[in-house]
Amino acid sequence: MIIDGHQHLLQEPRQQQELADEAGLDKVVLFPTVVHPEQANTREEFMREMEKLSQILSGVVNPTEARIQSIQALVDRIRTSPEFYIGFGSCPYGLEREQTEQWIEQWIIAQNLKGIGEIAFQPGHVPAIENIFRVLQECEQILPLWIHTFNPLGIADIRQLIELAEKYSRVKLIFGHSGGSHWMETLERVISIPNIYMDISAAFSILPLKFIAEALPERCVFSSDAPYGNPYLAHQQVEYLIKDAHLRANVLGLNTARLLNV
């Protein structure tokens, strides 16, 4: 089973399906988005979409209404092919605990989504997301939390996230993009922490993939981060770099299947 553990919702359903078919995917974990670089036809249009992304990743934009609309669009897409698509929903950070609990109940659990993400925030703002950890720690349903750990986050932020994972050990935390350029220290620190998983999309280079998979054979998860990455190329990279068939099967889908209970 091959599961792409992280794709953003594309505006065109046919385009999303064609990418999946080309890569030989059995399931796709879809994330909501308000940015659509795949629709850009010119460099100027692409730059405008990237500016929106930059504002989200830096925490400048955290729009509630846009999040709700993107979740609704995600749920609508999943309903067209519920056996193929699995959904993660966004959650605003910085809310009070009760507000966070209400959001997760209304916009994640009630929508039958299987996790929370992608969470992106400014460097130095890790404490602002702790209420999400608090709620998930006590939630009856296990909802993995997917956090963007590439730029602009630094190693100090990653260390704080690791501390939160240790504090809230029931929370399944996915380090999106494996800590970026800080992947080596990130990997060394999370090896002994069983509730942290490492997503290998947008890897700093091809080298981390093999080492992360070997160090975390049951906690390394494959994804493409489409449209920022290509599912076919991401799949071929795993096939090329991981020669052990059992390990490759874990990375390409079995780890995600177990994590999401699908």
C-alpha cells in the first residue's frame, strides 16, 4: 500500500487524481489550503501565491474564515472519494483551551477528519500552540498533529516542540519536512521519543531520507507535499534510495496506515 501522507488540496480534482494515478498511490492524505501555486501561469502569478504562503508560514496571516472555507472545500473533496482520500484539518493557534477544544470538536472530529495540520507559525511562538497539545492529550480519539518544521522555524523551535511531545506523550506529532536543514539534530533527538514521526517531504537533500528511514523504520512517513512536490518523483526517490523491501513498504504506506488506523 502506497499512501501519500501530505498533499494540499488542488483546485482541480482531475489534476489531483492524475498526479495520484501517475505515482501509483493507493490513498492520499489531503490538507486544506488557501494557496494555489499550481494555478499560476506566469512568474508574477506564482510570486503572488508564494507571498500568501510566506505570510501564512510566518504567522502574519491566521484567518479564521479562510480556514473554515478551506476545511469545507476539503471535506467536499473527500466525499467524492472517501475510500481514497483521508483528511487533516487546520486549527488556529493562540486560542484559549476551551476555544481550541470547541474548534477541534466542530471542525476536525465532526467533519470525520483524521488529524490536524498543517500548523505553521513564526519562530519563537511554540508556546502559542500548547493548547492544541493539551486538548489532543485528553481527546478520546487519537488525532495526529502535523507541524511545519522547515523554514522559518529554527532549531530552538524544534527543541521546544520536542519538549512538548515529551510532555504530552499521548499526542502523535509529525515533524513535517523533517526539520529542514536541522534534520540531523532533529533526528538524533527524536529517535528515543516514540510519539514523534518524521515526514520526508521537501527534504533538505536526498541524503536525509535514507538515514531517517533507517533510524525510524516505523516512524518515517512518505509524502510529496504536492503541489510543492511531485508524487511520482517522491515515490521514485524512495524506491531508489531504500533497497530493503520491508523498510520501503513501511515508509511508503504501512507506517501511515498504522498511524491513522486505515
